[in-house]
Amino acid sequence: MEEVDSFDNKKYFIKSSSSLNGINDIATELIGVAWYNSKVHHKIKYEISVQRENYIKVKYSEIKGIVPKLSKKSYLSNIKYIEKVIDHYCSVWGGDSVKPSVPLHGDFSLLGNIVFINDDIPVIIDWEHFRLDVAPIGFDAMYFLFELIWFQTSQSNTICKHSLIHLNKMLIKLKSANCLNEVFINKPLEATIKFMLNNDNYWGSQFNKMPIIFFSKNDIDFIDNQMSF
Amino acid sequence: MQSNLIEKILNLYPQQDENMIFKSGREGYWSNLSKKENDSFKNVLDNDGPKKAVQSVIPQFEDMIYSEKREAALELLNHEELGVCIDFGCMWGVLSAGMARRGHHVISIDQTYQSLLFLKKRAEEDNLNNIHIVQDDIKKTKFTDIADYAIVNGVLEWIPILEDVEVKKFYGKRLHSSSSDSKTPNNMQEKFLETVFASLKDDGEMMLAIENRHSHQYYMGRKDPHANLLFTTFLPRRLSNLISKIFHNKPYRNYIYSFKKMESLVMSVGFKECETYMCFPDYHFPEMILKYSKQGILEYKKYPNENRITNKQKISYYFEYFIMKYLKLKFFSPAIVIVAKK
């Protein structure tokens, strides 16, 4: 049994699998968590309670905190969290900014995959799509921002200009922290989707569930034309 | 461990056939497939192997046989120590394979040879050499103090049925019944649980899954999944019996229970501890398994279900959501899973 820090056995959730794909996903996630833990102060605590040829069972200690919910104003109602996440992204991924490719979380979503300890400190969870050094820096952050725009747009049937103004500010922040690869400079949304389409195998069967690939061509052009940084 | 276990099985079942299946001499038939369908399936199974045979001949059962979701309730057992598991009424061996992949040695028992043959081929295909297959009537097995785990999944309610069952035909109207055992269904089920209890070592665990007699679905107009009649699950047994005799000309014998009665039946055979869970939307493909307690029902939340297609199914789900989320009526949850310790 492997112990990571002081595993809190009082409240935990379990990920287990007896299928090859499931075992691979869990093993991938553990690599992602190990990478993330090496970068942050608030670590994800877990223990591998069973590991056999055809079976794995991992207990994750519960992270107490807020998980933002989906609303019609997904973007505007979550600005406080968005800014914290972008700062967190820069602090975690920023050290790798000189590398041509950086680690990929692959499902960097505010809606379910980020917990805010004390409503303040973000902890990124669900690392099963993790890949080491495959993405241009900024990809996960771009995905994160555009997914919120997508949810807001799909619920209200209109693209909110206030959200785009704020999004532009976030891109400037990423750029000034050297956390935005130049491929995203001209047409950030198009480049984000293009990266996903060119690497759909990273997401496997989940690819068709990633919201931002469903942006229409018109929406992509409109959003990209609003960006100037 | 393996040779020791095989020796113990051989003590009870000295005969093994050419497929290495231990034989008791007792045979029977319970299957979702008719005997004719099973014959055609066997031909493809011999030539193409189990996975391809399922995909080409019985694709409607692929999820039932291969979906990992089917194994969810196995996670309620403690797998940290390796042990011996008996899967009573294993059929195609979904849970046997699940336990074997978790590393345990599994004794898979069923009366239906065709199902066991499939399991044998599947174990070979999946390189699971820790599954030992026995053809026997599960009511008559004589294993004693051998198992760390026992699986009784969707089996207890069929114990009182003595005749061969081809599920589709069983649901239909029949003019002549051959279920003539004088014992009540309840007594037969209790006796079977005693057999399961005897097979376990001290501290061994039984995982039992069954429909809840008072599932909200039956009050909402879903037919009894075994008798194929309205309301027979929850009506008084005598009335259900009368309805079954009128409409199907056979007695009502597929007894299922409420949470409390199920616990009490399990405890009556000698188990010392019993943890009870509610299962949504059913125990075959569970999306959510919660402790049957005041705290457990607080954790009820929306869950996806690809099989929720018709308006009736959707209304039933929203009704469930309302009564579980807001009224906390756990008594009406769809299915029961019990983990009992000897």
C-alpha cells in the first residue's frame, strides 16, 4: 500500500476498475496527480489500496471546498473563480513555459473538476486524460475559458460581449506570464479547437463530449475577432 | 491455494467433463435465451470465441455480459485480501469474471450447461485461470467453510421456481404449471440462504442483490419483473397468487422483499452483521449505490441513464427524483444490495 502524505481515511472516494481501459485511465490519472502534487502546496491525497494485474483500487481523500455550479451566466457569475484559476494555471504551468510542449490536463473544467478550498484556493482534480508534454502552453487555460463561454452561449443563445472582454483580459494575463503559446495569439478559439481535432486520440471516446468542439464556425470567427492582445 | 481448492471441489464433484467443468449430475435450465437460441449461439461460440459470438448472435446482451458497470456492487466487498468466492447462479459469469479479475479464486455454480460453457470460453479468452466451474443445482450444493465471499446476484427470487426457465416463455401465459413443490417460496429461499451461509468461512461476506418489493416503479405501473403482472410485487402474497393463477395459471412464487424483510431473512440464517444499500436505477446496471440509512438518502442525486427513453420511464425517474431527493422515501428505492458477514 502506498501512502501519499497523510491520507485522511475518514472521508474518501474510490476509483477502481477491472477493465484494461479503466485501469489505464486510473494509472494515467495517478501520473497526472503526481505531476500536479509536485507543483502545488495543497496536494491531492490518495492511497492505492489494491493493485493487481487486472484490478486497481485507489482511495482519494475528500477535498473539502466549493465546486462552482452551472448557471445561465456561467462565465459572468464565476469571474472570481476564473481569475483564481488563471493565476493558479500560471503558477503551476508557468515553470514549464520555456518548453515547446507542456503537460495536458485534458478536462480543465470549472464545472466539476476544480475544487476551491475555503472558497479561495483552487485544486484541480480528475486527471485521467493527463499526458506529459504534449500541449502548447496555455491550452488547458484556453479550454477552461472557452468552455465557460460555450455553456453560457448555449444556455442564453447569445454570445455575451462582457464575458468576451473579461476573457480577453485573461488572455493578456496568460500572455504576460509567458503562459500562452504563440499559436493562440491570432485566433485563440480556432487554435484551441484545432489542437483538439488534431489530437482527438488524447480524449478517446470522451472526445465527442468536449463542449467547445461544438462551437459553430460563425461563433468561432466572432469570438476570435473580439480578441485583441 | 489453487491446487488445494481444486482438491476440495473434487471431493464434492469427482467428475469433470472434457471442458473441465465439474459435474454433479444435476442439470437444469435458466437462461435469457431459449434452448434453440442457445444451440445456435454455441455453434458461433465454438468458431468465433465468446466476445465475437455475443456481438454477432446476441448483441442485445453485450452490455449485460461485458459492461463493467455490472460489477459495481462488488466494490462493496473488501478486496484487500485475496480469497475464495462462490458465485451462486453465475449464469454467463459476469460477476465471476469480475471477482476473478480482482484476484480471487472463484467457484462459479449454475445448473445451465450452455451458460457455463460460455463462461469457460470467456475465462480462457480473458486469461482468467482462477475460475472453477461447477454444474449443479445451487440449492443442493454442499460447500462448507470454504468461501471468503459468496455472490447471490439476482438469484434468490428464482429459488422457488423448480422448472426450467426460458425467460421469454416464462413471462408468457401458460396453461399448465409444474411448480408443485409443497414448501413455501419463503422457506425455500431461507433454506438456500442457509446453504450459502454454510459455504462461508467465519467472517466471510455474502453480497446479495434483489429488487425491492416496494420499488416506486411498481406503484407507477411497471410490471413485476418476474411474474410480468401489475402490482403483484407489493400486494399481499395471497392476492398476488390469485392474480397469477387467474392470468397465468400458475402460482406466484418469485418472492422479493422490502428492505426490512430482506435484512430479517438474511439475519435469520445466522449472519452476524448486515450492511444494506439501495441501488438506482436497478442492481443490474447500477448508477448509484447508497447506504440504506437517513444519511445515505441525503446523498441521492441526479444520475445519467441511457435506458431512460420512453415518456413513462422519464416520468418514473422524475417521480423517483422527487420522492428520494425531497421526501427521502428510501423505502421505495428500486433495488436492494446486502453485504452480510458470517
